[in-house]
Amino acid sequence: MSTPESTPVSADDASATADIPEMPAPRVREFTAPSIGGGLALLLGLAGLLAGAAMVAAGSVASAAGAKAALIAGGILIALVAFIAMCGLNTVAPGEARVVQLFGRYKGTIRQDGLRWVNPFTSRVKISTRVRNHETAVLKVNDAYGNPIELAAVVVWKIEDTAQATFEVDDYTEFVATQTETAVRHIAIEYPYDAHEADGLSLRGNAEEITEKLAVELQARVEAAGVRVVESRFTHLAYAPEIASAMLQRQQAGAVVSARREIVDGAVGMVEAALARIAEQGIVELDEERKAAMVSNLMVVLCGDRAPQPVLNTGTLYQ
């Protein structure tokens, strides 16, 4: 029997896996509660109420004392049983569910919309299964380089397991809000706002990769509450006001250096092309000294910030 080959795990994947918190295993999972269509139960309940009222009315006009008491008692009992049975009716709207409990024990979840009937002695808690948004406040944290930054995120989530959302945490909405803020803060301190290395990840330059890591960590944090994260995105990302001006100057300096580098690379290519074409067409023969002078003049013209001032040479080439 051949053994499957193990897939190598990179250091980044290993560190990312190690950063994901381990939540306790859920003690209860969602399953479907036993229920029947509410239309039939409603008709039977109404029939029972009418039958009980008819028996009470018949007993009130009966002449025999024994028959009168029996009819009235039976009518009241039937009406009471029908009323209690009708208490088991539930109206479930689309995007909602009912978590059913019997004397504190979980008995399942009703997800089928419409009128449903369950054991009338159970308690039913309404829980929304619609997609929700949670947007964090603007958080002020230090990035991997220690620079104070401001960031905020929005998380799109929904409840996948109603039993976990009800019994595993006290308040699942507050739990999602707290874990979202924790995950955003943790991601912010793991990566810099701008990476100094060319291949390093940064919050500003690698938004897609960072948001994927945020979604993975956030899913691991809220999975214990039966919540599924649909999407997570940063909505605000900036340096803190106290260092924003200094960092803006640094970004501008980096942009100027990058632009100058491109200008110099382009100018060198243009000078090479000019010298090669002059030599190819035999326009003029230049020695090494004249080539150096021509290269210097062309580089000044092509790389200068200001327009060059032409100088007319009325003498020979070497004067």
C-alpha cells in the first residue's frame, strides 16, 4: 500500500496557523426539531374549541344534573386541551429560525418557514439567520514597525448553527463584535503599514492578502458561536495624525527617488541609442573624450528639472 506524500508547509503558513486561536469544541450541534404543518394543527385546535363550547352550551340546557355536569366538565376540558395544543403553533418567517427547548434541554431548530406546530410545552427562541454587517470603530494601534496607525474594518457574517449561537456564547452579536476588534488589532500589529523590504507584506500594499488572513483568523475566532464569516474588508487605513505629516514626507521622498531612478534608466537607454545610431550612420566620428562630453550633455538635458539653455559653439569641435 502506498502512503500519500505529505504536503510541505511554508514558514508563513505555519506561523499563520500558530496565530489562529483554538476555541473549545462545541457541546451541542444544530439538528431539525420534530414539527408538523401548522394548518392542520390550527384546524384541529379550532375544532376542539368549538366542540368544547358546544358541549358547555348543551350542558347548560340539560335537565339531568349528572348529564349537565358531565357535559360542562367535558366541554371545559376539551376546550382547555385544544387551547394548550394551539400554543404550539409558530410562525417562522424567511431568514428566521426557532430554537426549541423542553425543560431546558435542546430539542432542535425549526428553519422551515410558514406555520409550524411543535410540542406546546416547549419554549421557542427566535433567532435571525439573515446576513449581517458589523463595522468596527476606528482603532488606533501600532503596526509591526511600532508606528501608530488608524484602521477600521467591516465584517459580513451570518449564523450557520443556531444551537451554538444560542448555547455556546452569552450574546453572539457582542461576541462577534469583540472577536472582530481583536482580530483586526492582531493583524495590524503583525504587519507594517508600508514594508521596507521589496518582498515584504504590508497593510497598504497587500490589501488582498491581509484581508484573506483577517478572514481566516476571524472565522477561527467566531466558529465556536456557529457564525460564518462571508467577507471582511478594511474600510479605513491611515497613519495616526501625530506622524501623518512625517510619513507623508517619507512617501513623497520615496516617490521622488523612484521617479528619478526611472528617468535615469530611460536617459541611459536614450544616450546608448543616440551613440549607436551616430556610429551606425557615420554622421560624425567621436573619440572617447568627445563621447564622454556628449554623454554628459545628454544626461544633463534628459535628467534636468529645468529646460536646458543651448550654447552655440562657433569654433571647432575641440574648442
